[in-house]
Amino acid sequence: MNMKMKKYIALAIMLLSASRIMAVAPVDSVDTYTNHTVTDSVFVQGRSNLTVNNVNVTSTGRLRLSAPESVLITGGFTVNLGGTLNIYEECIHRIRLDYDASGNMIRRQEETELR
């Protein structure tokens, strides 16, 4: 395989990796999370303060809320038996890329640390 072909393959891998990053990255930070039914795993990141209203977490749902300043839950909020609610002060999302000696990416690992 010549060098030009290796560059095209590396570019294709990078593009595929970038599209995968977009598919699994957390949603943009928001100020409110309102009128939702959570049936599977959902993560909501507040910009500064996050207000949550009229949310139902079903028995199969997992809702994780995070905001740097505060998470305020107002009327109409339920978590059914079996459902999970986690509230975090801080969320740190990292993507670790490891390369071999030739500069080829050999591993990509996503890490989310919730505090």
C-alpha cells in the first residue's frame, strides 16, 4: 500500500470517527428541560442553572441532570418505581485518542466524569 492510499484511509477513518463523535456527544447545554417522558437513558446538561418541569421518568428510564450552578425541579415531576434520577454538580466529557509511533490513531475512548 502506497503512502497516498494510507493518507486516504486515515482520512476516511478520521471522518468516520468524527461522525461517531457527533452521534454520541451530549446534547447542547440548555436552560430548561420541560414536558418530557423519559423511557431510556437521557443526560441533560444545564448551561448555568437548569430548571426541570413536567417530567415523568418511567420504570425503565434513567434521567441524569447536571448544571454548574443549580438544578431546580418544579411542579409535575415523577420518577416511577424502577426509574432512576441522578443529579450532578459538574460534568466533564473527555475524548482520549491514542496514536502509534507512526501517528496512526489506534484507540479512541470517550469518558464522562460526573461529580
